[in-house]
Amino acid sequence: MIPLDGKNYAEWYLDIVEKAGLSDKRYPIKGMNVWTPYGWKIMRSIDGFIRDELDDTGHDEVCFPLLIPETEFKKEKDHIKGFDSEVYWVTKAGDNELDVPLVVRPTSETAMYPMFSLWIRSHQDLPLKIYQIVNTFRYETKQTRPFIRVREIHFFESHTCHDTEEDAQRQIDEDLSILEKVMDRLCLPYFLLKRTDWDKFPGAHYTVGIDTVMPNYRTLQLGSVHHYRTNFSVPYDITYEDESGEHKHVHQTTYGMSERLLGAVISVHGDDKGLVMPPDIAPYQVVIIPIISKKNAEEVKLEAEKIALILRESGVRTHLDNRDDRPGSKFYDWEIKGVPLRLELGARDIENEVITFARRDNGEKGTISSDSLVSGVRLILAEIKKDMRSKAEAFQASSVLPIGSLDDVPERVVTFPWCGSVECGGESRGEGHQDPGHTVSCGEA
């Protein structure tokens, strides 16, 4: 493995994605990668956590068509201006030119909102809370990178409609509560940063970005929450009849996150040996490695199978590595894949009625009594999860430094007072200057 430090992060990242078998970039369209089994299992777990939280808060899952008519896409002028350079267009069907060109979904506001205008009639239809987990497509012209900068994006988005701006704001608060629960599963720290007017989502009243710090001290936006007020309901004529019989436009919000969540997990937790998977999303939480000699092969194999069965029946995702290979080679393979807990079993362990363990996150080793196998494994996995989040939070906290000016900026994420002008903001982002090699985040003075 390529060693990880702030300066070689990009090279390390590509190396780890390939060696861990998360994605295959050899598909013949740049930025549209193949999800391989191990990577897809992780992403499905993340999707599952998001789906559970949304279902528990009264959202209904839907699935809208991939293609959006140009006539609908262009109804909100700021929105089309924000996405015009990034969209894919379908202009032919077979040999026939289409009367109305179709946009391949970059995001779903313009697909959903014509339907919302049909679904919503009365105040009794509100709030409307739906979501979908789909792929979106944006022509990213910069250098692509698996999970972080791609042209086909695995994407979650929720869309809500409310009778008042205040109720829409309550939805924003609920979104942020859902976010914390999901990020706890991923052991990821994050910032909530309100975007400037020039950096907010096209058509939004305001946008809150969800950012985390990478090993190279740049921030990665993982998702965002948007309050629209009536900016979309007016052009799409989404109205309801209130209790007095008056017709009013709904207030709307959206909340979206993408496969960048997996990119962040790789980056924030990984090390020189490979991935370090949070227990909640690891395809395998435990891997069992039999330590076999000629004298005890059958006994160790049978005991290892017994242990694997007990853990699986208790709900712990477990893999028994019975390959005909050296233990050291197996250790190396599973360290790359980031399995949180490795159990080793040999004749001496059986004799002493223990199982040897090794934690992937910090390398700690020890033994678990055979008669407390399940409770011992669960306790260690809980400790791993807690320690991974604490370590990531400590790194993020140490990465953010306040400064007084832009004259001497350290290799960190920095905060500093901002006058509020566009020109000042442009200077802080390095516009017109060489890239300073770090992210600058400014707060309003």
C-alpha cells in the first residue's frame, strides 16, 4: 500500500479503492464506474440507514423517471442557469428527432414538481414528504475520482412541501437530526456551513452544506439541505387551498447526499494498511482466521466453523476465511478491506478456551473468553465505533485554525472574519491567485 499523508492523499485514495475492490474504473465512459460487490454492499448499508431514518419520520419512498422534458427543466430560471453546463441531453429516439429535448436527471426538482402540482390540492395534503435513492448524471469536466467526483452519481434526495415557511424550517431541523444519526453510523464528523448567495443551490432561498475534512486538509461537501420558500412552487404552480378557501403556494425543502459518503469514510478512516470500516457499514464485521498446523487442522476448522455459526446467528456479519493460504497473507487481505475485528483461532486458543482478537482501527490485540463470545465481540465493535468517531472528530478539530489575514495561511482549514462582499469572498477562495493547497472557510463578521 502507498503510505498515507496529506501530500500524497490523492494517489493513496486511488490505490486503496482499487486494492480493496470497491469500484472498477475501466468502464468505457469516464466518470461512470462499475460498483463491484464489496463497494456495493457498503453503499447498500448506507442507503439502508438513510431509508430507515426517513421512513421513521414519515417520508414515503418514490421513484421518478430518469428523463425530464426541457419544457419543465427550464421553468425555474436560476435552476437552469446553475445546471445548464452540466446536463446530458437526449435529442433523438432511434432515427427520430425529439420534438422536446429531454434532460438526463441532474437532480429531481424539475421532474417532481409538475407532479406535485397535481398531487396537492388542499391543506390536508400537507406536509408532503417523499424521497428517492437513484442515480443522477452531471457532466463533470474536472478530473474524476471514484465516489468523490463522478458523472453518474448514486444519490439520495428528499423533497417536502409545507403550508408555511415555519413548518418548512421545522423540516430542516428534522433533516439535521436525521443527518446526525446517519453520520454516527459512519463515524464521521462534519460541519454545517450556510452557503453564500453565489454558492447556494440554484433556486434555493438558502443552502446549508454538509462538509468534512480530508487528510489533505481540504473539505469535502457530502450533501446539503435547502430551504426554497416558494421559489419553485410559484413557477410550477404548486398551490393548496387553506381552511378559509384561499389558494396559496407551498413552501418547500430538499435534502440530499451522495456516494461521497463512501468517499469520506475511505478518506477519513483509512490508513497505510488500507480501509478502516465503521462496524455498522462493514460488509463483514468479523473475519475468522484459523491458525492451522498438521496436527490440529480438523479440530481448529470445526471449532472455527462453530464460532462463525454462533456469531452469524447472533446477527454479527461474519466471514470464515478457509482459504489454503498463510495466516499473514489473510491478515494483509482483510486489513486492506478494513474488517473491524479479526478473530484468530489455534490449538492453544482452544485449549485455553479463548479466541484471540485484533482490532483493525488501532491494532489492539487480546483474547475473548469462549463462553462470552457474542457479548465480547459486541462490546469490542461498540468500542471500535466510539473510538473511530472520537479519533475523526479530534483530527477535524485540530485541522481548523482561526487566522487574522490571508497573508500567511497554514496548511489547514482556516476560519476568519468576512466583510460579506462578493469580492472579498472571491479572494478568500483563491480566485485570481494560485491554488493555496488548502480549503479556506470564512464566517461572516
